[in-house]
Amino acid sequence: MRLVLLLFFITAQAQDTIYLSGFDPFEAPENSQEASRFLEQATFGQVPQEVADLSDSSFKLWIKNQQELPASLHRRDLELIAINGGTVRELIRRELWFKKSITSPDQLRQRMAFALSQIFVVSDQNLIFGSTQVLLAEYYDILLKNAFGNYRDLLEDVTRSQAMGLYLSHQRNRKRELVDPVTDTYIEPDENYAREIMQLFSIGLLERNQDYSLMDGNASQPGVQPIPTYDQNIITNLSRVMTGLSSQCTGGTINYLGVDMFRDCQPHSGDVCEGANCNFIVSNFLFNPPRILDPLGLLHPDVYSPMVCYPRFHDTGRETDGSLFPNRPASPPYNDEPYQDKRIIGFWPGIGDGALPPSDMNCNDLNNLPNPTAAQQQLQQQCLDYCDDEISQALDALFYHPNVGPMMARQLIQRFITSNPSPQYIEDIAGVFNDNGNGVRGDLGAVIERILLHPEARLSDQGDDFGKLKEPIIKLTQYFRAMETVSPDPQQMKWRNNMRLFKEFYGQIPLGANSVFNFYTPDYQQPGELSGADLYSPEFQILDDITSVETHNDSLRVICSGYGTVRDGVSESNCRDNNFTFIAPTDRAYIPPAIMNSIPTDFEEMVEALNTRLMHGKMSGTFTPATGMKGILKTELEAAFEGAPHALKVLHLIHLIYNSPEFSVQR
Amino acid sequence: MTDKNNDRRKFLQWMGVTAGVGASSGLMAKLDALNFAMNTTGKRGTDYKALVCIELNGGNDSYNMLMPRDSMNSGSRYDTYLQSRGGLISNGIGFAYPFNDMLPISAPSGANQSAGQYGLNPAFFDHPSQPGLPDTPGIQSLFNQQKLSFIANVGTLVEPITKNEYENDLKPKPPLVGSHFQQANQWATGRMEAEFPLGWGGAITERLIPTGSDNTILPPLVSLSGNNLFQTGGSISGGLTNPYTIKSGGAVPLQSYFGNAGDARRNALNALLTNTSDNKFVGSFGEVLSNASNRAIGINTAVNQGAGSTATGDGWGRINTPYQADSVFDPVNNRYPVPRLTLDGQDYSNDLLARIRMIARLIKASRVSDAGINAGRQVFYVSLPGFDTHDGQKTNHPLLMAKLSQAVGYFMQAMEEIGAEDEVTLFTTSEFARTLTPNGNGTDHAWGGVQFIAGGAVNGGRVFGKYPKLEIDADDDTDQNWSFSRGQQIPTTSVDQMMATLAKWMGVGDNDLDSIFPNLNNFATRDLGFMS
């Protein structure tokens, strides 16, 4: 019955027919191997009990349950560490990330946030985040909260995020303004965020069809002539929209975790503004809220709460004196457009041709009013509304661009399922992005559900170009979960012992890409067999002669944790001594003896047990005759292992499996 | 597969290879069949040449690296610079260095050159060395010693283009000017096509090293900064290949095979890595780890052992040249200490110097026949990230300049010490320069900028290309002075001209230059003359 249905799935129409009828043969796993494979794709690693539970349930129900679980957020935990006297540097935030990713029940949400963190990139490699790791944890929480929400809300929250504002420098970005009449010097809006929000976070560089193929700009010429989605002019104009955002200073005090904090952007000086008037205090825009509050070591909430608009510095199409901007000279990037308008990409009815008109009113005489009248406050609110509406319209223009569906579909599929999704797969997911079935655009919960349940994700044995190299960090968490390792400290913060060299070894660390272009690009092709077959392979970009060997070497230290030479009562975790006793380490996770003892002693059964846990039973070959991976392990190791302690055999087998090409690829 | 990029397909068709049809093993055979001239000057043992590329990632504000310094009078070139950069760097939002803070240099006249008085970034000073030993020269000294020249206003171009032609689409433009990735890729490949798979560093190497003569110890393309497109090339054994990547401390050897069944486990790993698979990703992973683990020991042996070695290593690749008092090889810990840099009284580490030091050691070991590498042609790559200074430019850019200057000065000293200064040429790349006008605390993406080349074979102490007037919104065809509203300069020298001049010095013939840089023929000057 199942086989017949699979064959039926070869054509797209067949898929549509079945989906329309509400019947989905991929709704439930056929066996525990399928359940395990699914969890490898959808979580930070398959845990035996969760595999068993899913085997008796359905994929769809699992996804539904996952999406209903409350988000296990990161920032609050980090703040509690600070309150308890801990120093919150990036190593602690990384440890917390491992704890959450490995132990949280909301696995799909955590995985989705990690995937989103590689599209909407903010990085701790930028030194600005040294002592303000809470900012980054808050950014991750934004991704977690919006993981199954709407892409449009995510885009808004990311744009308003102070972490992003610092990283792509649109925090305190200012409108064009004459700042030095003597040298005739103008300050100009920073173009950084305007460029990357289009190129990386939404529409991409080139016009795409819904299956991600390029649109052809000129059918009369041979080949495909790509059509750019925007030009420098659009970037410059969007950078003008992205002005005036800075920390909010709402006035009054806030009690946070038992501490009264002033919210005036001044250091402990008391109230100086109220309501909308706070956004018209010029110094508030420029002021950094106090950062670390002694004695608690907390970051002030104004440092990580969403940025708000300061109309004085927002480009309203007007000069600082309130007069309309004059037309610019007839040259790029402005051409001869009226400078008071901002021309952004425009694809939805409210925007029309994409020109945002200037503010009706002069907002600049509303600044620094000591006691604004009710009428003045109303005008202030109108100015604020203009700014917020304009940003909102610009984000809408991006949101409604047809490119966003295929852009997000392709990248999310690459993170979860396969590096080279078929055009049909991308188009199907883009279709769900465009409309979740209830007329809603941008429903990320529906998108990830369809990505996981799509026939291309669920069918196994799909050929030699299916699958992806595992992200090195996920390969590691998979090991931690599949072998049911436990963290030794009560807070469960310790997994791998040293977070300092992690990036150097693995080429990857959460919120730690080298640039806004992530650890790797979606278009990377590993030179050789993969590029020869025109296959994309993003994760290969960080696999080189250094990281491939470093991760291999590191894996022995990880796997042998607690098992090895004992010196001064501490295990060296090196699998080195044939007469070791297990001593639980204090600084890293380990395989508990109970789990170790549950692995069979017979060589073939031992391999099969690990095959089930780590590789959802897909290890290639047979023991007899000796073929494939099973044959290699049996031929090379069974006799050589004679006489070694059971645990040592198990650990060394795990080490080889972990470093095998078959385990390193998810398919 | 998605996005079967048309350019890629065209490339593969040009190679006579279609996707999925045994491209891996067939590629080099096809290259041979296409009569790619194999230049035999690269034959090992006969002669040696190497290129060292320093990529300044993010877009270097290079009009604050080399500046006009004619006079402070109103209307002078310096005055224009001062105005365009928004006033002095010491106050407000401006980025112009004070006239007297810049390090003065003077460039003579010559073909394709811009004579005149220039100022260098103040961080291009000499660094003190050990007592009694000469200082490590900074960029200013290297220029004055005629070991270094600049190339002004170089950038990505399909063909020469005026502002009018640009604005009215009268001539083809490089796609996506201002975008990091796409511009960096055009620099790396010498091509305008998106996703072109072959870097020009890789392309020249496969032409210069005869089939069968690539040695087994160290591949000719070596990166100190990971995989990169510039060094992606055709391997001698067939198929496209990544560069060999190595750390500043050396290659990383495979560990874990001591104790219980060590040899058997190592054999098992080997068998697993080379086991044939029904999946291309599986096979490709095995290839990477297998190659990496096989090479590491041989490379470290070549660099660390041999004549002149200490008891703990550091032989064929030993470099004595100090750059600072604590720089001497530390035999107790068998390593060089982390290089330090002092700028404005502050102490910093200089990781670029650590990486470039390994390049120097590899070059030395590659030229000692007993070490077994015996390279004929090599291309090295290292990157210095952090140049995307939209923010915090006043803090970050001077430090980057100081690191660059110290590392290059050290490298030139090291090449002199090992007698390779005439055979090794170093050059910088950066995807674009930055807007002359400030955005408050930084600058944004622009286009044409300044690069430099250094080495004994460089026609040094000169400024090649046309140094622009640094005006805002300039449009002067007679003077070839074109810029946009924030001072973004239209390049007047193409990346292809700069790279072809370097490739020609390495020994690449005219026909090969045309196939590697297909737009080169659009420019009147194929050889900019900066290599002697």
C-alpha cells in the first residue's frame, strides 16, 4: 500500500491531489528508523525515548505539539546567572546555548531559531558585544519567539532589535544633514542595514521565479539575463527610511528583577520626559543607556528592548529647519527624483510605485519641549506615527515581494533537509509561505511543517545528490543526545569542556559567523565531485584541512569523557588506559555507565546498537560477507579489539562512526 | 537542483563537461584537450616564483591609505580631500587626516603613473626590532626603498566606462557594484559571471605547473585563511580543488590512534574515508578528511626539521628575522610567540603577522631541496577581516592599517633574509573602497580604490594608475575624473589589468591571460608596468 503511494508521488499533480484530499501518507513513521531519521532532521539529535514515542505517534502530531510548547528562552537564564554572581561573557552564553539546544523540550523551535540565526545574522565576532551578551541572548529570543510566527513580525522585530542595530549599524543612524557649514559637510545615512535586509533577509539580489530559478530579463538573448531586484538608488533611499532608530527612554522607572531602574537614558538622574515627548529629547537619541548595573551585573532593559524612532533624526523628507529637501542633482544614485520622496521597491497596492512621500508637518520645532501642551503632544505623536508607518511600509514592501517565499524556502530547506532541493520542493514551500491555506502570507510554522512533511524530505534513498553535510555543531549535539550523555553540573551548562577554541575547531559557533554572510553561503559548491555535478554544498565551505582534522581530534576528547587515565583522582578522558575506571568529569558531558552497560558486548550487536542510536539504522553494508561500513568495522576491528574493556570498544567504535563520512552526512 | 546557473553551465559547456557526467575525472583531460598551454618554466628545481595575496575583507577605505599631500592651500588636492572626507578626523564626523600627520612620500612620473606628493596613513610607520637590529620597515619605508608601489583607483570593470556611459547604460557594467560577495568574487575570478567556479589564482597555477610534477607534500595553492574562491583551481590530478589550508602554527595532524587497537582503528578510518558511496556528499567528506590527514605530517616535517633545526624542530622553515623583541623562536615550547603590535601606546596582538610568518616559513622550506617540496610556482592567500567600517571606523581602521603595515614589513624582511625577495610578490585586494563622505561614525560601500604590490621584482616607489581628484559628484571625461554623490569613484584601472600584470610575471602567456581574464582585451594597457 505504502509503496504504491510512493510511486504515485512522482508527479506534482499527484501530490496536489492527495494534499487536497487531506490525506498524507507521510504523516506517520512506518517504523522506528523513520522516526529516528525524522528527528535527526528536525531536532538537535534523536534521543532513543523520543524515537520510541514518535514511532507510535505521527509526524504531524509531533510538529503540532512542538509548535504548542512554550518557548524555552535564553535571555532570562543569562540574567539569572548574572544575578547569581556570574560573569556573563560570550563563553557563558555559548554554554547556555548548548544547554538549551540539547535539553529543551521545544526542539523544533530551538532548531528553527538556529536556522533563522544563520539567515538573519548577528555575530559576537564583532567586539561591540563583549560585555553585553544579554543583548545577543535577547536577539536569539526574538528568533525563538517568532520561529513559528509570521515572517513579517520577525522582520519587524529584527529591524527594531538593538543587537541588529549595533551589528549592522542602523542604531542611531541619522538623516542627511549639514553638520559643518564651514566645510559644507553633510552627514549621510548609513547604508549597511538597508543593503543587507534586502540582499540577505528578504528578497535577494536577483528576481526569482517561485521555484528559485532566475527570471529572464531578455528572452531575445540566449541564456538567462538576470534581473537585479534593486539598485544603488533603492539602497540609498531605503537607508533614509532606516534612520532615527535608537534606544527607548520612556521616562519614569521600571522595576526589573527587584531592581528599580530609571528609563530616561540618563544615568540615575530621575525623570526628564514623559510619553511621546521622550522621543523628542535630542540627547536621548544619542545617549547610551547605562549598561551593566551594579551590584547585580544586569544589563539595563533599555539596552535590549526594541528601538524606537526619534523624529528629529528620522528622514521625514525635510531639512532640519523644517523645509522640504530640495531636488538632488541629476546623477546616480539619486537621478533627478524629488529628494523629499523616498523611492523603495514597491510591490503591493498601498505602496504603488514605491515612493514614500515626505511628512506633512514640520516635526523639528517639537524637540526638547520642557512641558509640551496637549496639542503639542498630539503633534509629536503624529510625527512618531509618520516614522513608524514609513518603516512599516518599507518592511511591507519587502514582505510582499514575490522573491521572499522562494528565498526563505530554499535556505530553510538547506538548513533542515537537503542542500539541493528540487525546484518543485522549493516552489511547494514558497507556495505555503505565500499562503498557508487560510490566506495568510509568511506563516513560518506552516512553512517548517511542510518542509518536514514534504515527500522530498520524507522519502529515503533518493539518489546520490540528496542530503547535506551536517553542520559541525549539530553533528556534535546529535552525539550528545543520541548517546544520552549527561551534563555533570546541576545547571546543565557543561557539555563540551572548552568553548573558547570551539570556533577554531568547528568553524561554527552560535551567533558567531565571521560576517553577515553567515558561516557559509547557500551557493557554495565544494570543488571536485560536487561542483562537477553542479551541486550546492554550503557546509563544505567551512570544512577544510584544519577544521576536518580538528573536529576529528576533538571528538575523541568529547566521546571519551570520564573514561581514561586517572590522574590525581581526575579522569583524563582519553580512552587511553586499558584498566581505567569511570570517573565522572565535572566540566563536560559524558555517557553514563548505565547507558554504556546497556550496549551489547557482542561485536556485531554492539555496532548495530550504535547504528540504531546514531545512524537510524542506515549504516551501509553487511558483516558477512564483509561489505560497506559494517564490513570495514568488522574486518579491521573485531579481532583487534579482543581483550579490551567493553567501554573502550564502545567508545572507539563511536569515535569511528562519528568521523565516518556516512555519519557526517544527513540524508 | 536549483538555479542551474546559466553562467556556470556555459562554463562547463566551454570545458566540454556537462553536469553529472564524470566531471571530476574528466575536467583536466578536457583542459588538456583544449590545448591550455602548459608553461614549463614552473618545472620544479629550475626556478621559483610565488604570489602572496592579502585580501582586506569588507572594503578598505583606501582613500585613507594613500592620500594627496600637495599643499594645504585652498583648492589644492589635499584641500579637496579634506572637504570630501567631511573635515578633519580629529573632530566631528570627518575622516581626513591632518596634513602633517600623514607620512609623506613622493612619486615620480612614468608611464601609467600618477606623479606627485602623497601622504600615507599615519599607521604605516616602522616598528622597533631587537636592540642593535634594524627596525621592521613600515609601508612608508618600503615605498621609499622602492620595494612597494601603489595602484590607484583600481576596481571591477568590464571595459573603460565614463560616468555618462554608466548612468545611461551605454556600456556594460560589472554586476552588483557595492555588494560584498559579488564584488569579491569578481576580484577573485577576473570574471563578471556569478558563481564562476575557478579563481584566477587557481587558474594560473594549473597552467604553470606541468602535469605530473605537482609534489605530494605541499599543494601549490596554500591558504592561511580557509577555503576561498581566488585559490579554487584545477588540480593537477584532475577536477577542481580547494587550496591547502594551514594554521599560523602549522598543519594539524590526525590524533587519537594511540593505545587500544590504534593501528587497526587508523586503518579502519582510512577504509571508511575511501569507501565508495552511493552519495556524493558522503564521498566528498571522506576525500577532505583523508587528504588533510595524509598531508599534515609531511608538511610539518618539511617546515620544522632538517638542516639548522633545533632539537625541537624549526629547521627548513626557520626564519630568524625579528620583528620585535619577543619574536624569536621559542625552542622550549616549540613555537613562535604571538606577535605583538604597539599603536598609540596600546598593545595588540597581530594575527595577520602570525599567519604571514607561516607563509614565509613555507616559502623557505619550499626552496630547500632537501625538504622535499621543491615548488616551482606557489600562490598563497591570507585575509585580514574587519574593513567593513560602517561604524567605529576611527577606532578600527587605523589598527587594521598598523597590522597590515607591520605584517608586510616583516614579510619583506623575511624574504630578504632567505634570499627570495626577487621571487616573491605580495599584493592586496579588497572588494571596493568606501564612500568619501561619512555616515556619522563610518563610511559605506563605494567602488574604485587603492591597492599595493610589494617585492624585489616590483618597480617600486611609484603610484600606478590614475589617482583621482577625490571630488564629490565629479564628471570630467577629459580628466577621467568621475564620481557619484558620496564620492564613490568610478575605477580607471581594472582589476584584470592589475591581476594580468601579476600573472604575466608568474609566467602566464598572452593566450592564457586572455582566457583567464576575458575582459582584458577591452583595455589598452595589458601590462601596467609595475613588475620589472
